[in-house]
Amino acid sequence: MTHVVVIGGTGHIGGYLVPRLVATGHEVTVLTRGKASPYRPDGAWSSVTTVVVDRAEEDRAGTFGARVRDLEPDVVIDLICFTLDSARHLAEALAGRVRHFLHCGTIWVHGPSVQVPTTEEAPRRPFGDYGVQKAEIEAYLLDRARRDGFPATVLHPGHISGPGWVPINPAGNLDLDVYRTLAEGEEVALPNLGLETLHHVHADDVAQSFTAAMANWSAAVGESFHVVSPAALTLRGYAEAVAGWYGREADLTFLPWEQWKDTVEPGAAGATWDHIAHSPNCAIAKAERLLDFRPRYSSLQTIREALEWLAARGDVPAF
């Protein structure tokens, strides 16, 4: 039996990943701050060992790596590492002590696309602290893998969605009123020509990618992989699809960015800018070929399932 330690395992990815690990016969220990319950109820959690720990606090104290190492894992899956210092501290503690180390990255390691779909081999041109830090972590882990044999794999999800989370909407932010407005057949303004892209992925497909990497260890170690749906969406196409689910024709208008940003709250405008400036459109051919990664959900299927969950809560209109 393989002992798998999942850091941050009660979040959206972990809600699917941990039951998958248990179902395939692994012994699972989850490290969590203890402030959240799993998104999805599952009997598998009764066989999971939970360790409550504040990673940020222990990183500052220099004790987190030793805590993970002392659990004697065979595999470590790190879902919540956001700084190079944190990644380095953990990798140094685990060097020579684990068979596989899997880090959850992000497609934000890419800046603006040059050629689409973007492959994992594309030069890294990240912007924004999150993308820059994640690119630094990726470079560090893969260098350790190739230079020192540290058994690292980096998986880069897109916009993670599904039941339990609000999906990035057709305007590139989290405002639920966009869905309500489309449902009512009213006018929705999109930035520019609505041709920028978003690349969603269902949380269960992200979970599948981690187990696929574990099952294909020799192909996965020392590599990074995109984890997204088979195809990205344009803002315009996304809005038209959502309106169609409500039996409406999308009533769309388009404004230049400098005008559009003043029509929404500053926080929403910032989120939209981050998404349209990236306009991700990522390839998954490498993960398909080397990991046998086969996403179950398209972007629209992922979003629809998330909206059905929101509708059951009364947060958006039901279809």
C-alpha cells in the first residue's frame, strides 16, 4: 500500500482526488488548516488520516518540511504551494525520502500566448505575482528533477470549476449577475470584441491528472503538464452558450477595454483584465500522450454543472 500525503486536501481538487486515491487502495493522509470540510461528502474520508497544521506558520518556523517528512510518505501531492521559498523548503526536506512529488501549478506560468494552443514547451513569460511565483516554483522543481533526481512532476490546471465553486463567467470575472442577465435575455456588455479566451477544467479532471501522473511515474517525473478541458472558450461563445441554456438569444454589446472597465466594480475589472490579458488556450496533447489523461468534461459541461449547483442554492436562475 502506497502512503500518499496530500497537502491542502480538503479543497476543491482534494474533494475529488482524495476519494480517488482511497478507491485505488492508497493509504492517505491529508494536511489541512482544519478550517474547511471537503466540498463533496464521500465515505472514503472515514479511512483518511487528517493532520491539522498551519503551513504558513510552520514555513516561517522552518518546521513544515520535517513535519511532512516524518509522516514517511511514499508520495506527496502539494496542492497549496504559492512561493518559491515554501517549495524549496519542502523539497529539501523530502529529497531522497519520497518516490514521487507532485506540485499543483497553474497555466498562469504562461503570459500572453504567441501560438495557440500553447504547449508546455513555450517560453515562460508570466506576469503578476501569482504566475511569476508559480513559474519560479516550476523551474526550481524541474531543475532539481533533472540535476539531482528529485522525483517532481508539475501539473498546471486551468480555471478550476465544477460544483462548489463559482466559475469564471463570460466577462472574465466572478459576478453572478452576468449569468442572471443572460438568463433574462437582457443586454450584456463584453470587453473588446469578446474574442479573448478562457480555459476551464473540472476539478475531477484535475484530480484524474494527479492519479494519471502517479500511474505513469517514469513518464511523469521531471515533466510539467497542462490540465485543462479539450478546448478553450471565447467570451462571446461562452455567453451565447449560457443564454442558450435559458432558451435565450444572447444580447451582447462590445466596448473597448478603457470604456468597459468603468461599467463594473474595480475588483471585477481587475479580475477580467487578468483573464483577458492571459487569454489562455492550452494544449493537452502531452498529457494525453504520456499520462493517458482523458478529460471527462468539456469547458461548457464543466460550467453547466457548476451553474446547476449554484441554481440549486438559489444563486442563479435554474435552467
